[in-house]
Amino acid sequence: MTAEDQGRSFRPAWWLPGGHLQTIVPNALRLRRGITLRRQHMTLPDGDFLSLDWGPDPGGPIVVLLHGLGGGSQSVYSRGLMRALHARGFWPCTMHFRGAGGEPNRKLRSYHMGESDDPMYVLGELHRRYSRRGLAAVGVSLGGSALLHTLARGGESLGVACAVAVSVPFRLHVAAERLDRGLSRLYQRHILRQLRRQWQKKCHVLARPDLAEGIRELRTFRQFDARVTAPLHGFRDVDDYYDRASSIHVLRDIRIPTLLINAVNDPFMTRESLPEPDEVSEHVTLERHASGGHVGFLEGFGRSYLERRIPEYLLEQFRDKWPVPEAYDRSRAGTGGN
């Protein structure tokens, strides 16, 4: 299904025209009241660890949220989505990538756009531990890219019944160039400031100050990825990383129902970089909207399209597979107000 088929269901707030406002304003206005979270640490096969933040269990299927670059369970979109999922009967869980969630990990390895080893391990473990529960996954931006790589490697073997990916930069060369132009440089500057700070902290904790030398001089994503991301994760160089980690190459390999939500005016990419129907498998639904920005999709004050659409899609997929408690219905969706 193409974007235009579904695009009519999202009506952006009239006072948020353009991709930049849809990207920036929701983080200031959607002051979502979160749900109570319980942290769990999971040891990984190489001896490192990551953290999972669980919401309350209402009895329905588990939904694992994979956050974006520099994000986590306290991000505005994470708080809103976890609250909305819980209100619809799902058991929400944010999987923090290595070094995220406010806890430095034990090894230099971090995470990147093509990361699939850690999501595969976590999803596989959750399926093994909770085999009687349904399992779904939602990925946002970088988390969406990592999720698509994971699904292409065999999401069905992990017990994942369905998935949603939001605002994924499918072609990394294009995204890096787009974020180094015009107003989009503001996002690059903000995110890079976080990345440099996190990298310096990790180098200090691991007693490797040599690896932090010159890090403050890196001004673009391409420079940071060439210096840190690519060599740290086994890529030949930055171009090899951008090519192999671009999720556009794996969309035909996905074998479970997957919804991709994107906005044409996303300031992190271009319209031409979004996938076309002939670039995805029959299991993938493309939902492309004229507006929405990057992980924005605000319909009005306190009203998020993502917090409405994602639970609805998951409920549709689970209806005949796994029960969702009847007590949790549309009237408790919690997608309006705080």
C-alpha cells in the first residue's frame, strides 16, 4: 500500500506547516506524562550489557521499542508511545542500545544504523522467555533502520509477529548530505554535540583517552562516522558503512507484516530517498505523508498521529493471533491530552 492511500488519515496541525516545525515543536509541546518503568539489565553474548525499560504489564502482547540516535525511554516520542501502547493493552518495553539509557556499556562497541546482532539477541531472548505472549517491535529513526535489518535477517524466526518503523533514513549517503545543508544543519549540530560528549565519556570510563583526541573538531555526521562509527563496528570506511547499513537494500527480504511511516517533508532526508512499492516485499506497507517532519506527526496540541496509528496497526495484526485484553479499548487509548 502506498503513501497516498493512507495519507488522508493524518491531518497535521494547521499551525505547524512544514517539516521543521513538525520536527521541533512536538518535543516542546507534547509533555507526555510517562508510565512507571522498571529497568532490567540483559547480559549479551560478548559479556557486554544493555538495559530494557519495562512498563506495567496489562496482559497483552509485548511490544519492544527501539529508540533513535541519542534517544531512550525518556525521549518524548518514547514516553508517548509506551503510554499509548499500554493503554491499548500491550506490554511496552524500550530496548536501549549499548551505551544508551544513561549507562555507559563495558566495551567500546556502541550502535549504528545497521545494527542487528543486539536486537536479534534481545528479541530472541524475549520470545524464549515469554513464548506464550505475542511479540512485536517498533523502531524510530535509527532504531527503525536497525529493526529493518533485524527483520530481514529473520524476524519470523525470533517470534516477531509484526513491526512498525517510523522516519527511517533508508539511504544513508542521502541523509548525511541532507543534514549538512540549510536549516537541517541545526539537527546535525545538536545531535553531534551529544555524540561527541558520549564518546568522550566512554573513552574516559574505558581509560582510552587516545581515542577521544580531535573529537571536538568533528563537525559533520560523515566526519564522525568516518572517525568513530565505521572503524568501531568493522566497516572498511564511511562509504562502506553508509552502503551496507542503508536499509533500502533489505526491504525485499522482510517476511512479516511491517508498516513504514514517513513524511515527504522530513528534514533528515529527501522525497527521492523514500522507498517505492517495487523496492519492498509484499509484507511491507508504505505509508507516506505529505507532512509530519522527522518523528513529528502532530495533529493538534497533545494529539499525536503516531500514538494513534501504531497501536491501531498492531491491534489489527494481533486480532486473530494473540489476545489483547478486552478491558483496553479505544476509549482508553490516551492519545489526547496529558
